Amino acid sequence: MLKKILSEQYIIIVRLVEVALVLLALPFLYNFIPIDKRASDTFYIDAGNKESIFNSLEENGYTVTLIDKMMMQVDQLPQNGWYTLKKKEHGRFSFFRNIYKHKAKTMHITVFAGETHDELLNRLAHDTKRNRGKLYQAYKKFSRFKEADIFAGQYVIARSAKEESLMRYLFNESQKILEIFIEKNFRHKPDQNTVKVLLTIASIIQKESNAIDEMPIISSVIYNRLNKNMKLQMDSTLNYGIYSHKIVTPERIKSDSTFYNTYKYKGLPPYPLGTITINALHAAMFPAKSRHLFFMLKPDGTHVFCENYTEHLENIRSFRAYQKKREKEKKRLACVKKTEEKVLDKNESNITH
């Protein structure tokens, strides 16, 4: 009987030892659970709260388990910013526990207002020494509206960030700007088409003027013409894609058969034209109250606005007269300069002889 009791107790002790060994082995085994090789070595963490930190890691290819979350909170959670770690040099335990210690080296980049995504990607590829093709593939992956997905402004990026991580960061930061704007100015969350229309109007405003005080007035002209079922007839809408920042000629207006040509077709272009500022977006949402239907450039770079076509024609004639006068003055100055150079050459020739 005693032998039987001792045997049973021995078995219990063995089982307890086995359980203890398994529990002790779990952290060791956990440390060697592989981290996905496709996950980014350099990534941006949005540290708004714990969940946003974990979501940032998931977006960059890291599967975050319950144990990972516990490890990350042993010392402290990472703050907003770029981080870089070599997955092969860190076990899983060390990787998730010490993320906050591994800040990446950063640099500043600027996204200019009115840029198309092609212009932006070409400049990013050159300035950051990144692969243009990979940047383009990442842009296509994240883009919703072809243009205006990324807001104009200054951004901080990691010098070692891969193309997809870089583009994900630009899109996420711009999306946060857009979400704050929507939350502030809409009672109910708008659908994607409403947002696209708003961004398209903002991109037209941005192409027409960088003057903040003019933007709401230009916006009013757009809405007034749309409400009257008039064609927009704005050069800026033809500054899309490869034609961005190019002068719109009468020949171009006649030959362009796309729906970006608002001289031929009523309504808005099919997509936004380029990057925008928050000021242009605000003007698109809140146009000035006016009856203006036309505006024309003035010699000082600002615009003159009017309600009727007769007055608009007069403004056009006035600006064209200024252009002719300026062109005549340029030719006169070029002629004077040429004459002065001839006199100087002649004097130098006389000195040498």
C-alpha cells in the first residue's frame, strides 16, 4: 500500500517537473520563433496608442503575438518615429523588447503643392537615392485617387527606409491630415466619391493660385459655373499628368479629347490633378460667397474676378496688352545689351591693337 502511494506521488512529482520544464522552455522556444524575412528592417511607428503601435508593426510585415505585446511593455513602448533593426541580429525576445532603443537616422523631404505623382516620385528617387520603379509600384498599391493622396508639406523619413515603407509613411501621414479635416468639417463620414470630388476641386484651386486669400474666391467661381451648368473652361484642368506646369495653348485646347479638357466637356475632370495643401482643401469645402463666373491673371500675379463676360473680355484685353508691352520691352533690352556688347568688343579690339 505504501509502495503504491509513493509510486503515485513520484508520478505526480515527475509530471510537475515536466510541466515546469516546459514552462521554463517556452521563453527559450519563443525567442527562436522566426520573424518574417519579408518584414521591413526600417519602419515608421505611429505611437498614438498601444493598438496603433501594434498596427504599425503589422502593416510593416511583423506578426505581433500576445507575448510580443508583453515583451514590448517590459521596459517602455516606442514613441512616434522611424526605427531600424536587423532581424538576424536579434532574437524575438530582444527584438520586441528593445524596439524603442533603435531610432533610425532621418532626413527631411518636401512635397510641393501642385506636383503630379510622377514629378514627386522622380524627385524622391533622385533626392533619396531610391529605385523609381519600386516607388511607383508602392504608390500604385496605396493610391485611391491617382493624385492628391499625398498632401504638400515637409516630412521626415528614415535614410534607410525601403521604397514601400517610405510611401506607406507618406500615405498614412496624409490620410491622418485628411481624417482630421473630415472629422472637423463633416457631420457624417463621407463616401469615397465625395472625398474624390472635394480633392479634385482643391487640386484645380491649387493649380490656379497659391495665394491663400484667393483660393476661396476661385472655389466660388468653380461652384458658380457648375451650378449654372457651364463648362469650367480652366487651363489648370489641362495641367494633368505629363502636361503638368506646361502652358496651355489654343492648339492644345482643340486637340485634347480627354475629360480633363473642361473647354470641351462640362463638369469636373475625372481625377485630381496633383498634390494639394490643406488651405486649398478648406477653400474647396468652404467657397466664398460670390456671383463671380470669371477670373483673369493680373500683371502682379494675382487675379481679377468678375460676374459678366463683357467685363471678363476687357480684363483679357488688358492683360494681353500688358504681355505685348512686356515682350516689346524685353526685345528692346535685348537689343540694348547686344549693342553694348558690340561696343565693348570693339573697344577691347582697339586696346589690343
